[in-house]
Amino acid sequence: MEQWPKLLYTYGPFSLLVLSIFVIEWKARNLLKDSSIPSRLSVSVYLLNWCMIFVLCGAVTYFWVQLNLPKAAMIQGDLTHLKEDETVFSDSPRLYLQRIYGEKNRFGYNWRLITPEPLPDGTKQSFTINFGQGDNARAFVYDMTIWSSFYRNEVHLTYERDSKKLLLDHEGKQEELIPREDFSAQRINAAPWRLLPIAYAQSSVSLDGIFNSLESDDPIIRRDARRDLAAQGQAALPRIEKALQDPKSSYRVQLGTIVALNNMRNATVDAKTRAAITAIAAAASEAHDPVLNSEAIRYLHNLPAPTCGIRCGVERWAVKTLTDDDVGKVDFGPVSKTIGDLVALSAPNSSSETSRLDLTERTTFKVRARLLGYKHETDRDFHIVIADLVNPSQTMIVEIPDPDCGGACASPKLSDIQKARQDFAAQFPNAPPAPQFKVVQGNVVVEVTGVGFFDFAHGQTGLAQNCIELHPVLAIAFPTPGPFDAKADPQAEPPRHPNQWYRCIPRSSP
């Protein structure tokens, strides 16, 4: 709900401008041609509309400037001619450094000094350079004097090794920065085996500061914050897990923490956080956000490999393949139901990646229905849509996992899943399941046996109104002998309703 003010602030004036130009202006112009309306009134309405258009143009321009142009004063430059064992840092939280790598063991930094307001002339900004390693390490401080012209053009700093001076070059003018040795400075030295040593902008980095920087408007600051968070390693995991499990975390925090996880070594979060990342990946996919989706999927797929098979699905995958914590509680004696009976059930108001939600998910059902169509999902499941024999508008999904997938290959019902998949494919030799949905030709009745399962609504074809499925399918039979025919026919596909139409389990719950 808190997103609405931001959306109105961002898009409201622009929407009104479009409405005024393309709808209200057109109607006002038509009023001028209507002889039944007094010209004074029609002209007044027309002029008033154009006044509103000009006002909205100004408002849109103002909001664009506020949202897109930098709100802070920034000086930027570089520092060059350093060697591999020479690193730079600063005690200033407003100085950001990015190490760059050149030829022949030459290194340098791009740096930015970002403050809410331009700094007064004469303000000092310090750099500290570390030299050497171990007992031979030394640190020197360089004070750079800030001038207003620095905000107009880049500032170039060149290290002179013989004198240990920094040469400042700006707008054709040069100045020497004389070093002073600092015996108390924190040394951040690159280990000799590290190919890409890391240098930090600050001598000490707090998690609070990092998370604040993750939401910065400046992309360089956000990138450096992700790097700093990854460098914290295992110590940062509790804070990362808390942020990812919080449904109120901002988009930038979600992206930044997942990027940091991908850059950590052996960073394994708990099951609750994995579930949250899974939900984030799915939501990003629905929103057509490839950046957040790919980072989340990358982390999930880099988790330790399953004990058998290949990694396929992620969302409630243990429950879908009967490898969850509650599989011992499932009654595999099938109970005969109609689709109407199953759709009438209420979905639970919670979710879990590793356990079953209610009695329905611990029950095996047998359903006789009409077969509408099928497809081969990206997680390698056979996605099959069936309809109630009495009320064909009531549809539901049943799914057969791929026995070669992790989870399914370890399922206590592996042989049943294998046979169900073979039996289904055998009925459609000329139209095997493929990524494009295929509509079954003719009136084909099918008997499906599978375990109850509640899914999320994410645009699935043929989804039941309460999101119930049979997943996995343990047996499938065709009372009428096949084979049968099916073809791609988008016009005849079962409907996909808006997400608000469904009454499902909450997706955001881990």
C-alpha cells in the first residue's frame, strides 16, 4: 500500500497530461463545433483545458528533474601510477573508490566525492595510501584542497613513486600534495595471491551504512555497497536474511543483497530465506524484470547440487516431488472427487517450502475429467489441464515431474511418476509435450490420481480458482483407447485470469 504515493508522485502528473491532451482536449474541441452550446462556455472550457496542459507540462518537468537528476554535489577524478601492493582508502564516508587495472602491473582508482551540498573552497579531503606488506607496510596521508572548479571538471591525481608525492592536475594547473606518514592508519593490503585485490572507500564499513548505500540514487554508490556487503562474508548473513525475509524491503535492497550473496564464497542461507529468494525470482519474472530475476535464479542454481538428478524447479519443489518433511503423513489411498469438489476447497492462508499446509496436501485424490491440453514446462514438468465433466468452466492443473530431476529421482513414488509420464506421452506420439500449449482434439476423458497441492497464481493456463492441483501425478489412465491428437491453438486454450481472480496461498510467505 505504501507504494501508491510513490506511483502517484511519479506517474500521476504524466497520466493527467496524457488525459488532457488526448481525451479532454479532443472533447473540448468538439464542443467548439457544437452549435447547441454557447460559444462563451465552449471557448472557456477549451482555454481552461490548455491552461491545465501547460501547468501539467511544468509539473511533469519538475517531477522528472526531481526523480532523475542528481540531488548531491559530486567531484570525480582518478588516481593513477600505483603498483599492485599500493592501495588507497579514506576515513571519509563521502569518498567512494573503484580500483582499476592497467598494463604491466599498474593500478589506479576512479573516485567520487559526493556530498549533499558543494563543499566550501579550502575544505580538505584526505587520501591514505598503503605501501608494502607485513612489517614493511607504511601508510601516507595526502590532503587535497577542494575548490569550486573541481565540480566542473575531473581532477587527476598521479602518484610519483620516487618522491611519494601526489601530483594534482586540474584544468591545466598542477599542484604537489606532500605526504605525511600515518602510523595509526588502518592498512588494507592485498594478499600476494589475490588476482583482484579489494580496496574500500572507508577504513571501516558498518552494515547500517552499507544498507543505506544500497538504496542510494547513485549507481556507483550502490555498486560499491554490494561489493562491501559481499566482503563482509558470513558475518553479514543474518542481516541479509532478515532483509530478504522482510516483505517491505525495497527493490534495491533485494537486488543488492542477492548480488552480494552471488559474490560471496560458500554463502548458504537458511530455508526461509531461500523461499523468500524463490518468491522474489518469481515476482520479478512476472514483472518482466530480467535483472532481479536472473540474479535470484543464479543464486538458487548455485546452491549445493541435489543428491541425484539435475536441478529443475525451485518453488515448493520438495512438496511437488514428495521429498518434503511431511511426506510420511501423506495417505496414498486415493479418494475419488470431482474437479468441482476440489475447486470448492479453501486454500490455506500460509505457505511453506518444505512442509505440507493442510489435510488436502496430505491426501491422494482420483479425478475423472475431460482432458483439455498440455505443455512441457521450463521446470520439465508435464503441465496438464483438465475440466470438470459436469461444469467444463471449472478447470484445474495436474503435473507430472520429470523423473530425471533432483527431488523426483529421490521420491518414494519415483516408479509411479515414471509410469504416469510414460503412459501420458504414449497417448500423443504425434504431438509430444512441448513448450507451446497444445489443445487436445475431440472429447478425451482421463482419470488422474495424484497428491493434493496448492500453488501460487502466476499466470498458469487452466489454473483452478483456488489454485489447487494434483502434484505430482502418480497414475493417469484413458478409459477410451488412444492415441489422440493435439495441436497448438491459442484461440481454444483454457483461460488465464488476472491474479486477483484467484484465491490462492500467499506467494510472499516463506
